[in-house]
Amino acid sequence: MIDYGCTMSPAKPTLCPDSLLPGTAMQYFDQDVTFYMPAEFTDAGSGLNVTLNRIEVTGVVGIPYGLSFESSSSNNNFYPSSNPPATEHGCAKFCGTPLVPGDYVITVYVKAYVKVLGLNQTQDDSFEIPITILPATSGNSSFTITNPSGCAPITTSFTPVHQSQGNPQYSYFWDFGNSNTSNLEFPPAQNYTSAGEYIVSLSTTIDTLGYFLSAVSVSGSPTTCDDLFDGPDYYIIIFEGATKIYQSDKVTNESSVTFSFPTITLNNGIYNIEVWDHDTFMGGGATGDDWCGTVSFLGHTAGYMHLTNSGVNVTFTIDHPILNFADTDTIKVFPKPIFNGFTITPHDTVCDGDSILLSSIGNYNWQWYHDTTAVIGATGSEITAFTSGNYYVSMMNDFGCSTHSDTVFLSFLNLPPLPTFWQTGNLLETMISGYSLQWYFEGTAIQGANEQTLTITESGYYTLEASNDFGCSTMSMQYYASYTDIAKFENNGYKGLSVYPNPATEIVNISFEASEPEELNIIVTDFLGKPVIIQNQQIVPGFNKYSLDISMLPQGIYIIRLSSGKGVTGVRFIAE
């Protein structure tokens, strides 16, 4: 459900709400979030006007196990500029039953397709949505458990249902199933470090209901209270100390009788039961009744009593009810994934342009991270890395328990710079230093050719490789070098070849002596062999001088190649 009240002024992309409501483990969760995507807005950083053409959700990571993500677009693409303002809102739903409590940060990765200054551009971005999953509670008629299930290790607390409120007549005995017990009403929290099921029990004893008397039985053949012609007419009087608290009716002519009466709550004192024979005929004491006997007892003495005095037997039971509650419950601790280490192929340090394969083992749900950022799509047991940084992986099992691996740092070493060289006569030269060098001819390494210069003995394609101490290497571009027999060149009629000034800034001069007329090709190349000046001149017998305008050339090293029908030679000069 889209919240169309989700806007910002001035306009900019935003999310409503910026965090999810708390959920509870093992309870169903369902919440929508709305995102506002204005078709036109001003970028706060650059101040440029931005047209937002499309937003693509490229990945969502960090969702608590048991929850799922679904957006209001079937393909996770939104087009704010297609029909604003109707298209400037979208929404997503997070729903399901989370299993493991904790604080989570859900990261949603997006790619924005925008137009800025009339140019179409793309921008990768992400936004974070925090959510807290609260521990579940479990209970029975005697106690409740906070956080009764979770991934090892878990900490669980317990609360009795029948609480004493300070009354000392309550007693408790806890057995937590982890070899720990407690007599405290509110026991300390318990840690469960190993996976498994733990049976927790609580026995609660409540001794607050008092002592009660509800019946007294009288029997016997007392000599002091028997009638002449029949049995006694018994009745009893009960005293708490000197205070009479109960007197029964008489029971006629019975030698054994039970007196039942409303329950008497007994205090912790001395009680007397007097047994009398109701008899007004021919006297019987001052009242006309005969005293049969008196027994005494303590009010807080529970159980069956059989007392005798003057031949009369008095029996009764003092009831002292005690409430006992006993219940059990179960704590479930799920195993966490076990990290079994990385396999690094080929090793943790390679050259730029190479790759490193990181892999682990286990039947888990994987998510790889590079410098704390989740790598989109890297959800298998291995990842191929191409850039330096810290790498680790999060593993989650089918119980929703997760753990992070160790962190490994992968290094991708810089390659040496591209080697360049030039030709001067039959000499190839380079200025690169600090690296191991190897010259190649026609793709084959020249044995022993490891210096900054190489004297060639034949024409063909030459290359130069530079390597660092780790073995990372860079190969130069191919250069076709022409072998010149300078002595033969001079013997063919060219004497005193000179290039001046050297270095030169505006003009460089070439002079020599020739024995006969001929056509001369003058080609100036840069250090990569690219021609920058080409001239054709006519050689005359005697002294020849040619001036080349080099004012347009960048500073650097250049080669002048002279070629005629009688031979080829090259001379280096420096343009400043």
C-alpha cells in the first residue's frame, strides 16, 4: 500500500518510514514502506538539476531470516518521469515470520538512470532500513521464558507466574536443564552455549493458607461423666487460651460421637477442648453437667491428633493445605554455521588484471562482502575477486542462524608502467628503471638481453617486458627496428653525418657530404615509432644541409631516420 503523503520539500528521493517497526521472533510480521522518487529534483551536492528516468532495485541483503521482500513492480523497475506525479511513488513489503532475534540493517541496492546537463548517466546507490526483531516469549501456568529459542549461544531469563510479593511462605526450585539450579524467586539469566533442547522445570510451593479445624471426635468410657442408666450426652467446648470460641450441641446417649462445625482458623497458640456430659438429673456439677476431660494442643501443629484425658479419647485433624505447582517448558538452541576456512586460489596476492578465487564449504546461504559492502549477486560458496581489499562471507543455515567468516586481505599489485623505447642507429634504448627488463625479438626472449639498451643485429619486431619483484609484468608495444650498417652507409658515399643543435627547440639541422645525387627520405618518429615529420629531399654531390621545423613537437625523444638507395641510418635528438 503506497503512502502518497510520503514527499519531501524541496524534492529529493526519500523513504517512508526510514526504519521498520520492531518484530518479534516466531510471530508473523508485515509492513509496507513507500519510496518517493521525484521526476525532477536538484542534487544537493552539485546543485545540478536532475531528471530521474528510471530506478532499478538490483539487490536486497541483510533481511532477517524468515522475512521476504516484494516491491510493487513485478520487475523491480520504476519510471518516475513516465507519468508524474502518479509514477513518483513506489512501495515494498517486508513480511514473513522472523526466526532469530537481533538488530538488523537491511540494505537495498539500486541503480538510478538520470539525465544531467542533457547527458544520460547511471548512478549506483543504496539505502539502509534498520529493523529490530525482539525475542519471543514462552510460558506455562508456572513461569514464562524470555528468548526461549535462538541461535547458540543464547541468554534466557525466567519469571515465575506465582509471585510472592515478599511473602516468605513462598518457595521455588528451578532446574534449567543445563546443570544449573536455583532456589531464587527470580533466578539469574541462563546461558545456553551448545545447540540442543533443554527442559526447564519449576516447582512452586505456597504455604499461606493457614491451619484449620473442622471436626472433633469423642469416645471412651470416662468414669467421671457416665449416666447411671445409659451412655453420656457429650458436647464439647473449645477455648483459645481462656477465650471460648466454640460450643457444640449435646449428642444424646452416644459413647462415640463426632462433632462437625464451621471451619475454625487456628492461630499459633494453645487451644483446649473440654468434653462434657449434659446431665441435669441428680445433679452433675455446678451446672448440672459432668466434666469428662480436657485436652490441649498447639494451633499450628498440622496432622492427626489422638489425645486422652480422664478416660475420654479426643481425636481430630488439623488441616494445613499447601499449594504446589510444577511445570516444565523447553528451550531450543539452534546450531550456528561452522566456518571451515577459506581456500584461496592461486594465493592472496596477484597482479592487476589477474583474479583470486575465494571459496568455502558448507550447505549454507552465503553473502560475500568486500570492505563491509555486500557484493551483489555473490551468494554462492565462492567469489572471484578482482580488486584489493578485505573480504569475508556471511553464512546462514536453515535455522536462520548466521555467522561471519574470518576476514582475509587480498592484494592486487600494480603492474609496471608500459615500457617505451626508441632506436638510435642500431641501438634500442629505454628510460624505464627499477624493474627487471627482458628484450624480445619476434616474440622470443633474447637471452641475456636484460639491460636498458639493446644493440640489434637484424631488422624485425622488438618488444620490451618490465617485471617487478613479485613477477607482475607489462609488455611494450611492438616496434619494428631496422638494422643499419652505419659503416656501410658511410662507405656508400655519406660522410660526416651530423644533427644539431641537440637538444633543439625550434629547428634541428641535418648535414652530411654525398658523392653523387640521389633521393633521400627523412622520417622523424616519436619514441613509439609513430612518424611525426616526413620529408623527401634531393641529395646533391658535396655538402648537404636540411633544416626541420620541430616547434610543433612536444618535448621528448625523437629519431631521425635517413633512407636512400644506398642505405638507412638513424640519429636521436631531444626536443625541448
